Amino acid sequence: MKDVLLIAVFALGGAVCAGAMGALVLRLVRHRSVAVSLTVVAAVTVLAMLAGTLAVARAMFLSPHDLWVVTVVVAMAALVSLGTALVLGRWVVARSHALTRAAREFGADGRFSAPRAAGTAELAALSRELAVTSARLDASRQRERALEASRRELVAWISHDLRTPLAGLRAMAEALEDGVAADPGRYHRQIRTEVDRLTAMVTDLFELSRIHAGALTLVPSRVSVYDLVGDALSGADPLAREHGVRLVGAGVEAVPVEVDGKEMTRVLANLLVNAIRHTPADGTVAVAAERRDGAVVVSVTDGCGGIPDEDLPRVFDTGWRGTDARTPPAGAGLGLAIVRGIVEAHAGRAEVRNVAGGCRFEVTLPAATG
């Protein structure tokens, strides 16, 4: 037992010395290739075994022949270990370089193509993460391009919508100034109408800018959907009468919600105005509200004839005005974008889908608790 303990002590001492030297070398080459580190690790393993064997051999006074045999055996093991480490290191380095080239292309064109050759589990996991990141960045670029296109369209439309009434205002003002207006009262009323329209446009732009900047401040309170819909219907009734459209609000449940009453009234008013303007005379605009799966769903159904399927995803985009199937009225196409911004600020969602004879806008809000 004492001999075994002595052998263990000598072997451990030799191995510790070799390990300490290996750790020092690894620290010196820590910034080099992984192949170098693998070679050092293999060399440390062999040297630790050789050092321990030599220490034990010296202590046990082995014959020179036996010591030479042990040294040759360890040397052969060292050659095989170092060769294997070099091959493994070159393989790992090659896979690492392939992944580096793929990542470099990812940075150049924004798309990542995983290397064909299989790598280690860690390199494969890194490749998968880069592929996921590439997909996310691609989706982000698509959204950015769509947003930029929407902004350019909005600027063009706003410029046109401002230029036309401003030109009319200038002409009427000059006619009044020169005293050539046949009916000054009519000119004054027309000027007031155009100013009101421009004021509404600027108000919408300001509201949308607050939403996009995250500066929309909500003051939520517990209110009944029935009351919100009732107020919105009362406000939209004159416009509906002017267009010969019937407003129906029979399917509204008295469900409580925690919302900013002022902002949510604006949402319903925008939806109703939008529905009335796109519904032909003698048509019907129906409003309904119900509790559904722990949420409150308020819907506005019009008789516009439907929206093309390819345009449905764009309905709530800033500046969208529709197509021939939904002739755009005067305005900058900001109402539905404001609707979505306010609803999402309430942790809800705004959706639209086609129904028989028209389309249905749905606003889903969290139901009030307690």
C-alpha cells in the first residue's frame, strides 16, 4: 500500500508540473488558432503521462532497458496524439473559416447562408442563430422599406391635399380683395370650410406624430362600451343623414372596459366616418359590441362593396386611401392609421375583413377586470 501511495505521489507531481507548463503555454497562445490550442492540450496530456512515468521509474530504480521501453511507448503515443490533435484542429479551423465567410457575406448583403459542411455542435448552433438573426433583419428591412414607401406616399398626398385648398383660398382671397367676388358671403363660407378641412388635416398629422413618437398619453377609466358607442353614433348621425346612410347600433352590449374615453371616442368616430363615406346612399352602417374570450370586440360593418384581398394588409397603413373598389374621399388617409395607433396603445388590436356587401372593422380591447 505504501508503494502504491508513493507511486501516486510521484506520478501526480510529474503530471502537475506538465500541467502547469501547459497552462502557461495555453495562456501565451490564447489568441492563436484553435488548432494550436488543441495541439498544446494533446502535448500536455502526453507530457503529463511521460513526466509521471519517468518520475515513478526513477523512484523505483527501473533498469535502463525498461526505462527506454517505457519512453518509446510514450513517444509513440505522443506522435499519435499530436497527429490527431492537428487533424482535429485543422478540421475545426476549416469549419470556423467557412462560418466566418458566411457571416461576412451576411454583413455584406444582409442574407446568411449556412455553410454546407457540418461543423461542431457549437458551430452548428451559432449558424442557426445567425440564420434566425438574418431572417429577423430581413423582415425588419421589409418593414422599413414599406414604412419608407408609405411615408413618401404620405408626403406626396399631403402636398397635393394642401396645395389644392391653398390655391383655392388664395384665389378667393384675391377676389375678395379686388372686389370682384359676385357673392362675398359664399366666398367667406367656402373659405371657412376649407380652413376647417385644413385644420382637421393638421390635427390628424399631429395626432399621428404623437402616436409614432410614443408621446400619446392615456388617461384610462372604467367606462361602458354601450356609452362609448352611443356617443360615437350621436356624433356621426348628422354625416350619416347627409349621405343618406342608416346607422344601426342594436347589437351593443353594456360591457365595461378600462380605456381613455376621449381617445376611444376618436377611434369609433374615425371608423364611423370612414364607413359612412364609403357606403352608398340607402346603405347601412352597423355597430356591434360583445364580450369574446375575455376581451371586448367592437365592430363597424359598412356597405362599401369590399376591399381587394391584396389591399387588406395595407388598410391601416399611414396614407392608404384604397383602390377603385373603395373610392377615396377627401383626406390624407390618416384616420385608420390613427385608429390602429390608439388601439395598440390600449394593448388591443385593430383588424378588418370582408363580409357580404362590404367589410367589417373590428377593435379588440382587454375587458375590465373586477
